[in-house]
Amino acid sequence: MNESISGATAEIGARPVAQVVNERQFSVIDRFICGADRALHTLAGKAPSPLRPAPASGMENPVLSDAERKHAAGLMRVNHSGEVCAQALYQGQALTAGLPSVRSEMENAAREEIDHLAWCEERIQALGSHTSLLNPVWYAASFTLGAATGLISDRLSLGFVAATEDQVCKHLEGHLHALPSADNKSRRIVEQMLEDEARHAQNALSAGGLQFPVPIKKLMSLVAKAMTSTSYRI
């Protein structure tokens, strides 16, 4: 077996795969194996441990009515599904990226998205609900899109990240207004996610990403609405 694969296998039990990937120069096969491991964690409903503490740590649990709790859980479920898509998108793009610098950019963003995934999952559980049953579908579709854009060109791949993160930011801004007024814990998580996602979009453009035209962004918005409306309920 490839020496890097065997080394990664020994380390995965002690640390998140993302940290191992960051420290080694992996081949395409190595990255695929590590990506498959991360996919299993993402879709099994148990996200890897976050590198940063949850923004809402230490805050008192809000008193919510049943209707408010259900609504907040639905919104956080949508956010969690968005992070599942982000993981798949970045993994697909990192797998097919041509330039090492672009691959590194994707892997760095994916590590930060793991924090979001874990924070949302923890909050959903605290609200007494579950993650979306459709996450495997969203993961497969996003991974395919990410790998496809990476195969076409790094510039297109980075541009797709920037356009996607713009859509995510719009949804998060809407959730800040839609969350129950008393649910400061969910709101604090969303605020930090919004800050991180806006930075991801800017970083992708600064790295040479293509600026997508408005019609394509509108089409992406329609697709995103279909995902969010179903994930809110299922």
C-alpha cells in the first residue's frame, strides 16, 4: 500500500482527516480515500470535531415555544444541509483542481466548513430535531458539480465557490431575521457562519475566480431555494 495512505490510516483515529490532509502531499487516490472518509462522517449525522468552539458556547438556553423550537430547528437544518453541500463541493473541487494553490484553498475552506457543520448539528440536536434526510442527495449533486468545475478550469471552480458563497450569505442573512427573537444561540452561530462564508467568497475571487454573470446567479438562486424549502421540512 502507498506509504502515505498507510501513514494517514494510522493518524486518522487520533485527528480529523482534514488535519492529516493539510500536512501531507497526497496523490489523487490518497485524496479520494480521505475524502470518502470525510463523506461518511458528514452523511452519518456525526460531524468531525470542530477546530473552533461553537460561538454560542456558554450562552444560556433560550426559552422557546414548541412552534419556535420547530421553526428554529428547520432553519438550522437548512444551514446544516448547506454545509453538507459545501463539504461535497470543496472535496470535489480539491480532487480535480489543477494548481496546488487552488487545491490548498479548497481544503482550507473545507476545514472551516467542518466547524459550521458541527455547530449546526449540535444546535439541531439541542432543539430536539434531526438533520435532513435528503443530505446524501445534496452531497452527491454538490460533489459532482465541484469535480466538474474543477476539471473544466481552476478559474471556473473558484468562481463557482464565490457565487455559491454569495447565495449562502443571502440565506444566512434571511435566517438572522427569521429566527425566533429569543433564540440567541442559533443567531450567534449564524452570525459567525455569515462572517466566514463572506470571507470564503472574497478569497475565491482574490485567488482568480471568475465573476459569474447575474443570469447564472439567478439560476443558482432558484436551485438553492428548492434545496432550502425541502430541507426545512425533511
